[in-house]
Amino acid sequence: MGFIAVGAGINRGKMIQELGVVDIAPLLTKLLGLEFHAPVGRLMEGLLGIEE
């Protein structure tokens, strides 16, 4: 299964080898500018084109 992210705030051409379902919440909350501390999951380094 794959995950594709395109649009504002996403680095073009960045490939992540492994992204779990629990990693989606930290990604979306960062893009939305919300503060959220997930007990599991992580924001993948280099995926976002905004300050991580």
C-alpha cells in the first residue's frame, strides 16, 4: 500500500520508504498548524516543505 502527498507544504519528489497509519495524524496536524502530541506516530523528516 502506498501513500501520496501533493500540494502546499509538501516537498516535491520526496520519497518515504515506510509510513504507517499512525504517522498520518502528526503530518496533517502540522500542515493545518495545529498543536497535537500523538502518543504514537512521527512526523517524517524532510517530507514537509514548511518548517518542521
